[in-house]
Amino acid sequence: MNNRSAPKFRPAERIANSFSEMLELGVCDREIFSSILRSTLVHNPDYIGVWNVWEPDALDGCDSLYRHAEGHDETGRMINYWQRRGDNICLGPVTKYDEGEGPDWYRIPQQTQKMQVAGPYRYPVAGANILIMSQVAPILRDGKGLGVVGVDISMELWAEEALSGSSLKLSNVIDDTMAHGCVLLDDSEAVVHCTSRARTLLERHYNLSGALPVRLPEELTRRRGENQVIPSREPTRQPALSVRRVSLPVQSHSILLVSEDEEENSLTAPLTPREKEVRYWLSQGKSNEEIALILGISPHTVKNHLNHLFDKLGVSNRYAAALSESN
């Protein structure tokens, strides 16, 4: 990522680098790695979760000994997920990391070997399905990706704190850690709260100065797609402004995620080769079942790829995905 878009705070990368250094020293005790994750969560109350996912037998070659152990699943892979439940810290396994060919928040940092910001997406945290954003960094050794480390922030908690007027600290954490500005809108499209990064970008692209207006320019709020590049009112200004809209269960509110186009490009994953194949056959009018037969995968996996496609392309249906431009 370029300096302009890079998060100011990079906790996931710091932990991942520490894990790589420990491996170089011959340290592969799972309890030590787990204790580092837990300590990070304990000392950072604005995080809702801290976790890691390792490739099969990549840590110590002993996955078979840890099947169904605490913080593990039936594979025995090191997938500890320390989660915040109120004032308590609890341990569970990371889930959904192997759906289809792996979700973006795991597969992309692992394949690109670069830190990414993922989300917002819904994920089960401490028994509740929470809308979160994640900073995710790869664990590298000898040029090979061995796994990833992630840090999660609850966007719902940020919205709740914004509504109560006490969200400044969490707003700063989102700005500095997730490299996106956030604007909270109520059900009438009025601005409830705006982070510093979002305010700066809106001032830059829309000549908004001082206090933000009660309502944003109509071209920002009328778009409903998940990914929209909004032309600046300053036509010569580059990069363009990127705005993503995410619905919240909190009093029918929504969030606008604001970044500049070069930031968005550095943080948003491109289509994988398999996703491009699925989109091609989709454009040929093939059903999920037909695509599955052609590619030799299950219809369920095709559906997962389509969900990823919709998210990345900012569309909500098959027709729009088939018509969208290739990236």
C-alpha cells in the first residue's frame, strides 16, 4: 500500500512479523502464539477480536494432535480466535476460513503476501453475528505465506457509540487502523456522525469546510451499491472518491465508508482466476448447476464465488455481475 492509504496503526502486521521472527528462532509453541493474541486483545479494548489462521501443519507439523482442542477445529490447525464478550475475553476457533476456496479476509492476504483491510462483513463473535472490519496481515517465512493474523473492530459498536455521542476514540481507531473514513447516516439520510478521515476527504472533494452539513450532497447518498466510485466536484482532482454503503441493524441506520480511489484499490481484492471463470460462464447465461458441472466444483462453491463477485463488483444480482466491466 502507498503511504497515503496505509493505516497509521498496523497491529496485525506487527503480530505477524513477531510470529515470523519467532519461527526463525525455532519457537513454535502454540500456547506462546495464543498468549500474544490474547494479550493484544486485553490491552486494546477497542478491538473486538484478535486471531490467526495457519496453513495445514505450517506452524509445528502437529495438527493431528490438536483436533478439537480449545481454539481448534476438527483439522487441528492453529486457528485461535480471542474474542471480547462484554468485559470478558474468551477463546474459540476461527470459522468459515475454508468456505469455497477460502473467504477474501483469509485467502487474499495469504496469496498476495500483503496486509489488507477487509469488510465490513458479518461474522460470529462471542455468540453474536456482528458487522466487523478486519486488518489482516500474512505470516511469512522464506518468501512463503504460512497463515494470517487479524484484528477486528465492531462497526455496530462504533455506530452505537456515535449515537450516544461518545464515539471519538473508536472513530480514531477506525480511521487509523482500517484506513477508511466513516459517516453514520440515520434512516432519513441525515448525518449523525463523521470520522476525521471522512471529514477530510469530503472537504477535499466537495469543498465542505468547517462543520459538515446536516445532509451530504445528494450524489453521495443516493447510490445504493456496495462499491461506488463517486466523481469529485473538482473534475481535475485525482484520485477519485470511493464510497461504499453498508446497512446497519441499529435503528435502520447506514454507514458510508469513504476513501480515495487509490486507497480503495490498495485495500480491495481483485477477482481471483476462479471468480473470473464463474463470471464468464455467468455472462454466457449458465445456471449455478451448469457452472458447477463445467468447472468441476459444487453448486455451493459456485454460490460462494458469486457472493464474492457481488461484493467486489458492487452489484446485487447475476445480471449486473455479468454486465460489469472486468478488472
